[in-house]
Amino acid sequence: MIDLEAIETRILHGGRLDAGEALELYRIAPTYWLGRMADAVRARKHPDGLVTYIIDRNVNYTNVCVARCNFCAFYREVGHRDGYVLGFEEIFRKIEETRALGGVQLLLQGGHNPDLPLQWYEDLFRAIKQKFPDFKLHALSPPEVIHISRTSTLSPPEVIRRLVDAGLDSIPGGGAEILVDRVRKLLNCCNKATADEWLGVMRHAHQAGLRTTATMMYGTVETDEERLEHMLRLRALQDETGGFTAFITWSFQPDHTELGAAHGISEASGIEYLRTLAIARLVLDNFDNLQASWVTQGGKLGQLSLAFGANDMGSVMIEENVVRAAGASYCMDEVEIVRNVEDAGFVAKRRNMHYDVLGDPFFREHDVARMLELSTAREAGDTSVPAELMHYPARSAAGKKQRARPPASPMA
């Protein structure tokens, strides 16, 4: 039986948990104890009482994807009538709307679309930087980098170099799921990126001077041991590079997914989320920042996360498409996020991706309309094809056929 008193003393003095200790704590330690220990570590790392958040926009530039992960309700197959690629002008408008709300960054991720070559990404990034020089691009998860590497026949480091030259500022931690290949094979996501490949992209990014985030989606087919293995692999890479700025974990959203339908999986409970967050704070002792996942857990559980190790409320988001496709539709604008932070006894501050504090809440200094619902990539029924897409060669038969026709006019 684990000695909680001895473990508590070690944690409070900055000691490190090993795999066996972490697993036993995760399984049997009282929830209140995990929360108390995680909060103590949070307070040691962030003694100023600040809780940060970022105003950015989560834009999914395409939903066309060949990866076919069975936990994803967002993707559409190549040639599907609901498949889309956003045009450059559409993305520019989203950036302008984001800037008006105090936003400083675009979180840009999308499907593995075989008809978008590396040059499309380079041209988009350069166009964004030309029009919005100070706006940051937090873009393209490791599996997307690998996809581009495969379609371009360039190595991931070379792809990263070219994207940085075009304007890439940092890389989000999406596509990690669980970094254990047994699990990834069952989720049908091992082909898009093995655990080693995901970690390899992050290593290359850190070596190139980029900062990145790390994520974990739990509650599918993994064991407790595999959740801890995921965290320990992140911890080892952070020991090596120091390139991760934050860790974010959330529960699998099963509605409308192939995996949820086939296995009857229900979403993990709020208590399980808090325990997972707390053990992450204890295991990931070399990560300064943990985000609360209010997007999947809701605002009040997001607020409670601040007592279980989180020091950051993540993103105002403005737009969300992936989690919404699986049935979750929580929305919190800056006003709501700040209210939750302050009601929990903390001081709310805006930040950037590097966790530099930018200032007080934007809405208190500017006249900003309330945002009561997250935006989507496109209005329903908009099947327009961006004109600039015709300038890039397609790989799929459907893509070649589409580009042989004149582009459809955007919706009025």
C-alpha cells in the first residue's frame, strides 16, 4: 500500500513520481488528496495567484481527411459533398473578427487533405503574415506535418523549416490521443502518426526553436497504465528539450463517432477528468502550465479545474468545429471566462502562446459584443470552392475533377 504521507512530503519538496507510484495514486488516492497535491504544485509554480487565458480562434481550414480515425466525427472523405477547404479571404475575415475581440493568434488545424500541397500552406502563411504581420500562427499538429511530409516527399524537419520560413510561429499538440501504438492501432490513427513519429515532430520543432503544446485525449480503449505511459513519454521529451509550454487533457466525446457507436462508449465522468488533470500536474513536474478543458467539460468544471492543478483557462476560441461535431457545444466568451476565474479567487490575465502576460481583460478596456455561441467554419449549405485552390495540383481523382470545373461562387 502506498504511503500517502511520504509521497505528500516528497511532492511538496519538488520530488518526482515514478511510473508505479503515479499509477497507484491515480487508481486509489482520494480525489480530495489528488486535488490538494495538484493545487499545491500549481501554487508553487504560480505563486502570484494569476490564471491566464488566450484570445484566439480555432479555425479548421479543411474537413477533408484520409486518416479516418474512428473517434472523429468531424472529418469527411475525399469527394464528400460536405467536404470543404476555406479560401484565403475567408480566413482573412476570421482573423479580422478575431483581432476585433482582442485576439492575437490563429489556431489553425485541419484534416489530412491529399489535395493541399505544401505550397498551399506556404502561400497561405505568407499571405496572412503580409496582411497581419504581428498576428501569430499556432498551426498544424504533428500528424499534419507528417501528412505534408509524405505528400511532399520531404522530411519533417525540412517541412517545418519551410513552414517557419513562411510564417509558422508554433505548433499545437493535437493528434496525440494516447501515445501508445497499441491504442493508436485500435483508434485507427497509428497510420497518420505513430507515438514515436508524433514525439519526433515535436522534437524537431523544439530543436528548430519553436514552442509547442502537448495534449492527451483519454476515455477510449486505453488502460490506466497507458494514460500514465503517455504522460511519462511527454515528461521525458520535456526533460530533453524543454520545448512544451503547456499540457491539455480532455475526455473522448463519443457522440456521432464510429468508435462510440461500435463500442457503446460513454463519456468519462467529471470526477475522472479532475483526477486525470490532477495526476498530470503531479507527473508532469517539468510542465509549467496546465490548461482547463472547458470546451469538453463545461464552464463550471473548467472553473473547478483551477483547484485540481490547472493555472490556465485555455482559449476563448471564438470558433470550434471538431468537438461540436461530436455533440459538445459549450461556449464561453472572455467575459464568462474572466467571471469564472475571479469567482474562484484568482486574477485573470490575457496571455500569448508563450505564456507572456499581455494585460487585463480586453473587454474591460474596449466595447466588445458578447459572444453567446461559437462560430463555425462555414455557414450551413456553403459548398463554394475557393478560386485560389485552382492554382494547386490535386492528387485525388475527386480533387482533379473538381479543379477541372470553374469555381463556384461563394454564398452571398
